Amino acid sequence: MELSSAEAASTRFLGLTQRSVSEDLGCRRGDFSRKHYGSVELLISSDADGAIQRAGRFRVENGSSDENTDYTPGTWHRTDVHLENPEYHTRWYFKYFLGKVHQNYIGTDAEKNPFFLSVVLSDQNNQRIPQYHSILWRKTGTQKICLPYSPTKTLSVKSILSAMSLDKFEKSPREIFHPEIQKDLLVLEEQEGSVNFKFGVLYAKDGQLTDDEMFSNETGSESFQRFLHLLGDTVTLKGWTGYRGGLDTKNDTTGTCSIYTIFQGHEIMFHVSTMLPYSRENKQQVERKRHIGNDIVTIVFQEGDESSPAFKPSMIRSHFTHIFALVRYNKQNDSYRLKIFSEESVPLFGPPLPSPPVFTNHQEFRDFVLVKLINGEKATLETPTFSQKRQRTLDMLIRSLYQDMMPDLHRVNNMLNRRSFSDVLPESPKSTRKKEEARQAEFVRLGQALKLKTTVKGDTTAHLATTSFCKKEPWESQSFCSNFPHEVVCADSWGQSLLVSTDAGILLIDDGQPSVQVFDKTLQIKQMHVLEALDLLIARTDKGKDSRLLVFRLSAVQKDIETKQIIRSKYDCRENKLERTKGCHLYAINTHHGSELRIVVAIRNKLLLVTKKYNPHHSLTSSSVLSSPESPVEEFQYIREICLSDPPVVMTLVDGPTGESDNMICVAYRHQFDLVNESTGESYRLHHVETNKVNFVAAIDVYEDGEAGLLLCYNYVCQYRKVYPFSGGSLLIQPSAYDFHFSWNQVPYAVVCAFPYILAFTTDSIEIRLVVNGNLVHTAVVPELQLVASRSDIYFKATAAVSGSSDSSSKEMSSKSSPQTPTAYEKPECPLSSLEGEIPCRNLYKIPLSNLVGRSIERPLKSPLAPKVIATTTSSGIASLPVTHSLSLSRMEIKEIASRTRKELLGLLDEPIPRTESAQKHKKVPRRQSDPKQGAVRSTSSDRPCHSF
């Protein structure tokens, strides 16, 4: 028998699990500790004669406070292992620019430092989402951003540079027309670091305490040989054509064999001490030290049990090696123990070691070690030793290239050089257009030749065929509600359901169940919080002078749904209005409310502080529901008013260590973030934004070892600032050693923190980074993305292309297509506009919080909900996720868009083409049959399944 919508909703509520809000939110924004990444120690060791060796400060990471602690192998839960800043996200010029028509510009900033700018219009990950990718090359490094493409709005070079916070110039940018500029820009990009790696492997016998002893080992034990076999394959060096890592592949001067592997697209050559040439006359084994001593990362395989003297970095005399990975093998349980030493200047890098750091699964150990070492070498390149050298090299290259280019630019027609900043210029004559088309053809030809040469040389990531392709990532989404027809204003989780404010009213929806109307459309809710443990629904309604803050008992709303008594309207909520909140435009609640709920309401430039005492014994029992009045308004207490200089755009409540007089409010307005003392109303400057235009996104409260910190997000920037407690009524704000900042690749409109990740939501992508260091781990392309709710589980709305016909060949083509943007000659042909037989629909998707934080070593989920993995399946049995088919543009459209893009950047358009005209042009493009040879695109991604999101 089928249930009615109200009965179904009632059944849903009966299964709700009682859970603490503080526990729920604590998993997402709670305490984390950098101690998981080791603590800095002064390491001292002595040689065989008892003499003190060189002391150094290293961050020691052993996964636990005592490495000799008893453990039961196999009982720990692994941490999420990700390559940080993967090459297919960072090598933008190679990936998006080479082999395609794009524009390059040269100029000097206000300090007379030369810079280069590269701009290309590309189809983001072959998802039919045109985007401008822009790279700004400066002596301090490269800055990369994505800008949305609009067929009705032109984009100038000046606006791109302004988005990169470069507004003042000594010389305005001029376009470089020479195709050879691509060679020089490719050299600039190579300064980011190698895509391939060489790691040292040093064998140490039990009791060896000096590097001379370790380097003098002619052979290794059987367990060491098994470890080498686990790392990679033994290859013959003579005639070797792959990545050689500095070894001799012609005359066997560096040995006859070595260990080599390809891991997630990266070639790795190991410098193994026992495989490098051995000299009986030379006790220092200079030839071996010449290679391993010049490796940034070295693995030390040490024999002996845990009671034997342990290796310390001070035993190795090397000023170049910054990271040591100590590996011990336990024969009794066939397990490996790992310990990491990082020179103190190396930034934090993941993944953090499990506790205890013991691996019984050998394949899992191999993956963990290789990811850890690759991330470690990338982190080391950011230390002063390497970054200053890289900046000097980059500065020299840019200045030299600038001096070579400027004489040629002066000989070119001045009007052509300045036209990028012109608003209107007439169309060029036909003869000029033909020359330009010929130049573009030569430009693309040279770019494709460079791309092929770079690939053959091994300076790019290897093919996907050598890697795992079906790794399940924690951010993969589940289908929650198909074909959702309403516009979403805001929403929040309610048990396993979702309470959504839409243009049709407030709806309660759940996967596979009919939606239930809770409030009609006369009640326009703009912001809401569902607090189950407090039996409260808080909502901000309307806009402007009629805005109010409403509070409801969830139990009363639940009763209305179960009994089908009434669908409330705006007029039925008069008793639920909080006093003195008329005209509010924003509110915030404290995330970690243990003893009381605090609400700060913004009414123009005035802050209203309201509290509600929390009874920890309160629960949603039938007796409490009957004894409590329907409206909880009387339970809230007005505390005080605080006046600001301007209306706040962003507000976040920060809990002080005592909760008495040290609670704070972080507010963002004008060009700054301020901290306001809730008790005194005193304001303290936290951060000033040095840019002309500021788009404030969020201020997210995090707690590191119990001390408050804030992630300040604005424009492309996310900055972590430690917040120190009030002392004597004042607040000391000073830079912390752990403060850091990074730039998103695209401007987010919302940022969500789910430890250990921080997710940025843009109009068409989700950028996923690590909270501890801001490093990128993945970018998911999601067409027409809208974040719906994120206080608990993450819900978002997106467009999926639902095909009207069951064309198996097209599905097969889609599954094989790469998430990379293919080169021009690889693109399958298909128009950009909506295809015949395809109906765009908006669906709701869910990323369970337990998937994101449940496997994290930093904050295990205390009260995980049972995840409901419900997703529609395709005929192949793979879960259907919100991803459009990998269809691209026809050659005619590629030429048309490239031409239009160039005109936009050069200011040659008299007026934008109307959308209708553009649509008519798309309709005239004939649909072609897909060519299997053109459709099969080789991917250079690591292990990102093409159906993610």
C-alpha cells in the first residue's frame, strides 16, 4: 500500500536519530591539530666514536607520541591519501594553451617589473562550459585564475589584470604576435618544478650510525629486496628511454640497473645505494653520495627491531636533502613502520601518518609512501632555499624575455599594440584577416609541435593506462532528488530530509519520497537553521524593512506535517517573530553552542545580540513536546546592541576559551575583517584587503588545539588567521607562524569547511583543498552549480544532460572521454547548444559529511548517520551522477568562438552579439556522426573517474 506524502514524512521523522548539534558541527568545523603532521625537535646524534654529530631542527612525524607503543596491526583506519597540487591542475599552459589559439601580452607594473599575461578560451574539462583561463607570469611566481565566459559581455585585458589585483601599470600591456613566444612561456612554466621525481633509497644495517657505514653496504637483505620490488620495477639503464633521474643510460657509469615506476602519471626513478657503483678504495663512496646526497627526499631502510638505535637525519651529511622517510620491516607480522623527518622550514604536507604508523597492507603502504614523498618534495620547493633561487631564475628569464620582445613590439603598428584597451575599432580589411588567419594557423602548428616534443621528452605526466582509474573519492556525490523543478533560495538538513525554501514555498524533501509542503509561498525565507537537538527552526524572512527573524519549534512543525492540520502562511507566523529584529538583513549563530545558543542579528550597521539558554537534559520526548508552548519566542533574551561603522556583509561568531567575556564576532565590511568583543562592543582590525574591489565570501571558524582561528575568504583569496583570546578586555592580534594564505583558481560564491577539506563552490565547479595548508587536491566540474545547504551534509543543485535516446555508442564515448580538455585536433565534433533529444534538468545531489570526515585522522565522526547510498544506475550498472556527456564543439564553432574571443580581448566588437542571434548560428551547424577515432581521448589524469560529480 502506498503512503501519502504526509504519512511518508511522518514515517521519516519516526526514524530520526537523536544527535548532538555540537557533535554534528564539531565534525565539520571542530578541533584539528597540526601535531598529526609532527612536532619540531632538535635532533642530535653521535658517531661510532661517541663524537657529537651535526644537530638540526626537524619536524618528526611518527603517528603517535611513542613509537614503541604496543599496537595491533590492521586495526587503524587509513587516512585519505591525495596528491597535493597535482600536475594536471597546475600545468595550465601545457594543458590549456599549447596547441590552441590564445593571446599573450607583455607589460610592466607600477614598480617597472615586467610581466606576461596569457589568456585562452577553453572548454572546461570537456564539459561544454566555456571559461577563460588566465596566467599572469611575474618574478614572484605565476598566478592562475578562471573567468566565466559570457556571449553577451566582452572581457578586456584590463579587467583580467584587475581580477588579479594588478590595476596600475608603468606600460600598458601589448599583444605579442610571434608564435615562438610559446617556447619561452613553456620554459617559464617549467620553473614550477618537475613533473617527474628522483628519490634516494639508502640501506642501513642494524647498528650502523654513520653515513659512511650506510653507503658502504654492497648488498641489501632479502627484506630490503622485497621492499625495492614493492617500490617499482628493476630496469636496465643502458638504452633506457624513460625518465632517468640523472643516471647514465649510455655507458653504465652509474650502475647497470635501477628501480623505476610510474605512479599516478608521474615517472619516478629511485637512486638505490646498493645499485650505484661501489668503490673498495673510497670509504666515503662519493659516487653514491653524489646522487643520493643531492636528492631532496631520501628513503632510509633500516634493519633491526624497534629497540635498536634509530636513524636520525643528523647522521647524513647533506645540505640538500630536506626529507627522510625511515622504513622498518617487521618479519613477525609482515608489516612496515614509517617515520618522517622534515627539515623545519618545509611547509606542512600530507597525508598525516596513521596512529600507529604501521602498515600490514603492502600495496596501501606503497601508495601512502609515494604520495607522501611526492607531496614532500613539492612542499620543499616552497622553502626559502628553493623558492628564492626559483624566483631569481624566474625574474632573470622574464626580464631577458622582455628585453628581447620590446624592440620587435616597437616596430609593429602602434594601433595594433594598444587595441587591447580600445573600446571600439573598425573591422580589419580582408587582406589583414587573411594574414591573421595564416598567423593563427602557424601559431597552432608550432604549439602542437611543442606539446608533442614535451610529451616525448618526458616533461609531462605519463598516460593514464599506467594508473588506477576507479578510485572512489570521499567527495563523490549521491543523487538525492531528480528533476527538481523549483528555484532554491536556502535550505538546511533535517534528519535525512532537507527543508528547502523555494519559489513555491517551504518544502520538505527526501530521496525517493514525494515532497511535503510545510509553509506556503507567502513566507519567503532567505536564511534558515534547523537545530534538532534544541527543537528549533530559525529563519530570516522577506527582505528590507519587512525582514524578521522567526523561531519555531521543530516538534510543532513536525506535528502539523504528521496530522496534516495546516500549511502555514506568513500570517500564521506572527507569534513566531523575535522582537526588535525588524529590518534585519543577516544573522549568525554560534557553531559550538554547549551551554547556550547565541544569535547575532544585523539590522543595517547595528548588531543585536540574543541568547537562549540550553537545557542539556532537554530531548524530543512526547512529554516535553506536550509541556512546551508552541512558540519558543519567550525563551530568547535580548542582551545588548553593538553599533558598527558600516552594515556587515559577512558575520561569524567565534567562541572564546572561557565563554564568559571573550566571545567574539567576526564581521566583514568595506575593505576589512574586524573582530568585535560581544561583551564590550570594542572592535579590532583583523585583516585589511588591499584591492580596489572586494567580494567578501565567508569567515569560517576553525579551532586548532582548542584555540580559535578563522579562514577569511574574499575574491580569489583564502587566508588563515589565528585568533588570540581577550586579555584584560583587549585582544592581541599578531601574525602567527601557522598563518597561511592561498588563491582559488576561480572566484567562489560559497566556501564550506569539512575537515580535512575546504570546498569552494563556483558557478560551475567545486574546488577541493586541504585545510591544513591550502593545497589543491581536486577540481570537480559541475554544470550550473548552486550550493543548497552545507551546515551538515552538503547538498547542491546542478544541471545534467538527460539524453532522450538510448544511444549506447554515445555513452561509451562519454565514459572514455578524458576529464582533461582535449587538444584541438582531438576534439569530437558536436555543437555547443542543447542537442536534439537532450533535455536539461536540475537535480539535487548530496555529499555525505561522513564520507568527507569519517576517514580523517584529524576528526573522526562521533555520531555518523547511516549513509543512504541511493543513486540511479545506468545500463552498465555505474551510478548515474550529475555530469554532462563529454561532447565538444564542431570545427566551425571552434573557429567562430576563437575569432570572437580574440575580438573581445582586442576590443574589436562594436556591440555584443544578441543571444538569439548566437543561438540561430548554432542551429545552422549540421550535426555530425561521432568518429570513434576522434572521440577516444587519452587522459593524463591520475585516478579521477570521469563520472565524478
